[in-house]
Amino acid sequence: MELSHSPMESLPPPRSRLRPDRLDQPLLITPSRRRILELVHKYRYMTPRLLAVAYGKDRGGRGLSHVRHELGALWRHGYALRHFWTQGPLGYGSPELIYAITPKGAREILDSEAYAQVRQLIYRRASERRANFDHHLALTQLELVLELGARDWRVAGYNSDERRARVQLKLAGKAYGLQPDAWVLAEFPDGQRALLLVEMDIARRENARLDQRFLAYGTLLSTRLEDLKKRYGVNNVIALFVEPSDDEVARVRGRAIEVVREAKFSPRPYFVFWNRGAWFEEQQLARRHLAGRNGVRERTWTVRVLRDPAEVLANALVTGMSGRQRPLFQG
């Protein structure tokens, strides 16, 4: 996916052009900067590349270089904060910066009532210096794919795990708290609605933990299905397990089949599995920079970028318990 970032990046502009905003003067919040603050707040944690996907969608394709420039100004003036993602995607270029909104930035775009409702979340994001950023960004990517990629349906509601929506269950006579990573309401043109309960796996999980999660989701969808339908006004509830690779999809689906077969759930829970690795593509980038008095060197590196969300939803099919692949929602 092209993010307004050419394969050959030119020499950096002079220092005077890098920082036109003066720190001794208030920063002018232009419509562009306001929109960037709104997007950073909405999606919680954003890298410049992810923000360019969202920003370019409603701004006529203006992408990565513009977003980076504006983010720098917002960060220097205290409207946004940034975390240094020291690990980053293994084997893909340099570590990335992750941006979140600050209380100052949130007060700029929200009225007092709206700010009071999210104040604790804003401060929590700012304090997470050692957070699981892989997980945070995976949920951001999921939301971008679903919201920007949908064509014949729309996302009517999205709650991530930071709001900690937990369901209390009984497993083998013991209390168990099930907290999906995301709750997604999908709405269709005919008024039908579906609820997705998303379990986002970034890395391989041990079998015992997988089995317990499948048992919990199976228990929820077999004993409280009608309650969930009524509470959320939906026609169906689907447990969506997002895995890092096709191999993991095959492995966890096999575990799910065994758990469901042994538990003999009635009605049988609706489980689907999605390979998150198919959401991305690799791009080779290059940059020229000065080396010594007269020399110019070229550095090349590979980045792993999110594909066009519409392409992801059209081509990255989910797998059902039967092993058949299909779109996330069938028309």
C-alpha cells in the first residue's frame, strides 16, 4: 500500500524548515493538526505509518511525510506524547515511535464532559512506559482494517481491552473472568447486526491456556447467547481468534475442535480464525544522506506496512471450524 512515501527519500531539509513552530509561542491548532489529534485519541496508540493510513483516507491521500511533520510539532508543544518502541517488528528496519494523546491534547479536541469520561484512560496511556505495544498496535490495526475496509457493512461500535469489559463465568465450578481483547458491533444495510468478540494472539500460546480460553468462549456463547443478543441488539455473536500466521490458525483451530467436541456445547459456539500475517506487505525503502564533506551514502531497509484495509478484508479470509475459508461476513 502506498503511503505517500517514495522508494527513494531525498536529503533532509535544512534545520530551519524542520521546526517552523517556535517553542516560545503557542502552537496554532490548524484543522490538519486537530484531525491528527482526533485520530490519535480515537485509535489510542498510533505509529506515523498507521496514522497516515487513517489520515490519508479522509484527506485526499496526504500521507506519511505530512503526518510525521505535524506529529513532531504536536509532540514538541505537549499535545501528543511518544513512546519509543524499542523492540518493534523484528527484522524490519529501525524501531518506531508510538504516539498517544496527552491531557493537553485531549482538552483541545474534547468538551469538558467528554474529557471527564476519558481522563483516566488518557493518563493511563501516558504512563505506560513498558506497555505491551505489540498488543496495543495490533488492536489499532484491527480497528483500522474493520472501519476503513468495510464496504457492505459498517462498524457501529468498537471497544478495546483498555476499558476492561469482563464477563464473569463458571468453569469447572470456579469463577473465571473472560475479557475479550475487543468488542466489535457490525451493522448491515438491512438493519441486521452482529457482535464480534475478538481474541488477539500476537505470539504462540501454550495449549493449556488456549484450551481454557476456548472453554470460556464456548461456555459464554452456549449459555448466554440470547442474553448477549438482547443486550447488544444483535442477530448473532461470533468469537474471532486472530493469530499471527497460517500455521497458528491451523494449530489453534485443531485445539478448538477438541475442546468443543469434549464439552458438547449446545448450541455450538460460532468460532472463526484469522491470519493476521496476511494483513501486511513489505516495502523496501532507501534514503540518501551526507557522508563526509562531499560524499553521499544510501541506506536501504525493509518495513512491514499495513495493506489497504479494503484489500485486507477482501482477500484475507477467515477460517471456520470446518476448515473452509470465507469473508469475515458473508453477503
